Amino acid sequence: MLAGGPWVCLASDSSQPGHPEGLYGKRLAYHPVEGVGPCIAAEVVGNRLYAIGQGRLHVLDITAPEQPRLLGTLAGLGTTRQLVVQNQIAYITARQDGLWLVDVSNAAKPMLISHYDTVEMATGIWISGGLAFIATRCYGVEVVDVSDPRRVRHVSTLKTGEAQSCWARDGRLYIGDWAPRKLLVADVSCPRAPVLLAEAPLDGYGDGGCLRGKFCFAATGHNSRAPNKEDGAGRGHGLENEIGTDLRVTELGRLTIPNRGVKQVVAPAPGHFALLHCGGARIDIADVRDPARPRIVFSDAQVGLFYGDQLVDKLFAGRYLVAYWQRSGPAWYDISGAQPLLAGNTPDTTLYSWTDGACAYGDQLLITKRGKYSLLTPNETRSASDLPTYGPSGVRVAGWPRVSDNRLALSQRHMRRVLVFDIGDIAQPRCQREYSLFGHPGACAFWNGRLVIPAGYQGLLLERAEAAQRSAPP
């Protein structure tokens, strides 16, 4: 979306610069935004898009994402590289030009707060708890105190090979070490004395990354590690690592799906097969019994898309995986034979809806549809319209469901709210509470009986213990 000058390229024009479509798939069309030139990094917070490039910070309104509108620009920031926006402050690294802190509370007029001269070329940046972790290439990671944005102070330095990017969680800092081609893990619980704990070789150059659960996903750049540069050119790829409690980093295996990215995945116990959604109207089933050699063994395409968390994390009757299709409803995939297959969909006289969903309820599948919920036995072949439906009087039951004990949580993403019901008596549910949000919630979870809501831009919300206790049956 953000492009300009010589870098604007249209997918329909093969003469323009870009990747070979035969190898990587069709190019996306790039559309210039008036007043914005080439950009190297961007971040979205709420309905604001922040982008940097050629020494400038641009602030755009993306309330209408297809029509971004430039609100303000600040120039003079040097060789801009990466940015993080937090609490109305943009933290911008600029290689030899160090770290810039910019007040973006007035989108029309971003104002420079301060500048910090880093120990070396500032590339990566991560903000956590009043500290900035700055990847400074050959000088490693510099830790600075940004609790007072007008008076940034040096705290410590962690020496590495060539720190390109960094990201942190729970007192651990993860570092993409570029030239040494490694992922590093450091203990930064004491910021004044950071300590390296572990490392893992990468099949490519250490670049950016992120954390999901116990896994770290590390980008390895455009080139793969190979005996010579020609063999590795253009063969870079992502890497999945497991981080165990002993802090050893070990690669388990890799499953590459050409020209597609994994959007959702579940691997219900006993974990022999994983159900994946890779975008569009297609799901795949992977055999992961040998973690070192996962492989796709089945694919299915149906009418409609997956909107939200529509893969069910349970193996029903010891044999069925379930995906909830936007239009054709629950699909039952039988993995008990030599080859997985589609056993069928639970039919209905009307189409299903993207606002509804499915989840496990004991050994049954709970689905929401037409303002009520129903329970399906494994591989249910009766029409959903012929099944008993339940719901409290005067309350429309809709959304992505999740159940724990006798509590049913419905995430109504389009309505920006979550409804919680007591379903101790499945035929007579009782509405317990309603959470109105300013973020758009995804499917909820439960932790120690307490509701956990992924609330989009509002963050991750955890129900207060006393609220959960009041909701519990006597």
C-alpha cells in the first residue's frame, strides 16, 4: 500500500521489478499514497498507520483501510530502519543516526521529543516496561531507560555477533543474530546485567521474529545458509523453534506450504494430525506423527471462507477433526483410516453464517446458528434444522463459542462484545454477564475458571477472579 518513486510496481506489469511469479506466486499490486514515498517499516495502532522511510515518519488514518489518508509527517530522522509505537510515542531506529522518540498524540503534527546516540548502528527496537532494547549490529543489544522520554539513559550492553532485531517476553530477550546466523536467548530480568542463555543455528541470516506460546518464529532473510552464496541465494525461509524449560533451543521440524501462509492450526490430542487453514477456502491436514518430517496428507476446498477461529481443537470419537465452514457448516474429517477423508458436512436447509461458530462440549460439538445453539453428535448427518435448539428468552445466541465447565462464552466480534452464559442446565441457559469492548474480540479461552478475551487493539483481557467466582454456580 505504501510505495512511491521508483518502487511502485503493479502485479499486472511483469516488466516492473519484483519477485519471479513462477517461483513465489502472483505479485500483489502496490498503490501509492499521496504524499508518502518509499517506506521501510510500518506499524498499526487502532485506526492509525505509522510508516517510516527516507528519514520521515508518516501518520495515516486507516479508518477506511482501502483509502488511507495522510494526516501528518515529520522529517529529518536520518536513515530510518524500524519503529515501535506505544503510549502515543513512536520509537524509531535510524542506523548511524541512533534512536528518535516522537510524540504522535497530535497525528497532524508529530513532534520530536528527544534523540539518543546509540553505541552503534541502531536497527531493531523493542519496548518493554520503560526499557528500550536496541539491536545495534556488531555491538550487540543496547538497553536504555526510556521511562522519561525526554531523558533517555544508557543502562547496559549485551555483546552478540551482529544483532539485527530483538523481541522480549517474561524477562527473556530473543535476538536475530545476522551474520552468525543464529537465534540467541538472553536473560534480561536484571537489565543492568543481561546474560546470554542459549543459541540455535538458523538456516539463513538471523533477522526478525515473534513468539507464540512455547514457540519462537524466526525470519531468516532472503538467503539460506549454504556452502556458497550462489546455492543459498533466494532460498531463505521461516524457522520454527521450541523453547523448553531448560532453555535449550531445538528445531523440531519444518512444513512449507508453497505460496501460502498458515493462518490457523490445531493439533488435538493425541496430536498425530494437525488441521491447518492457510487462507481462502481451503484447509489441509498434516501428518505430524514424525515431528521432524511433517507432511500434508489431505486438502479440502468448500464454498465460503474461514472468518475467525473456526478449527475445533478436539478429536471427536477418536477419529473426527472438525472445521466450521462459513457457508457449508461443520465438516467432519475422518483420520481413522489409511488416508484422511471428508466424511461429510452436517447439512441444513439454510446456509451457515460467518458470525457463528463451533466448539467442543464434552464429546459433542456445540454450534451457534440462527440465534440459538445446538449439540451435534460426531459425524452428525441430520439437518441442523431438525436438531433441538437452546437459548435464553429474549437474548440472541450468536458468535464464536467456547465452553469451560458450565460456562459458555460467545465472542461477537462485529458487535465488539462477549456474552457469558451458565449452561449447567443445557436446555435452560442463563445469561451471566456481558462485556462491552472497544476492541474486536476473537474466540475466548478460559484459565483457572476465568475468562480470557483477546480483544484486538484493547489487548488481552483477563476476567477478575471475583467476577468468575460470582458467575460460578452455587
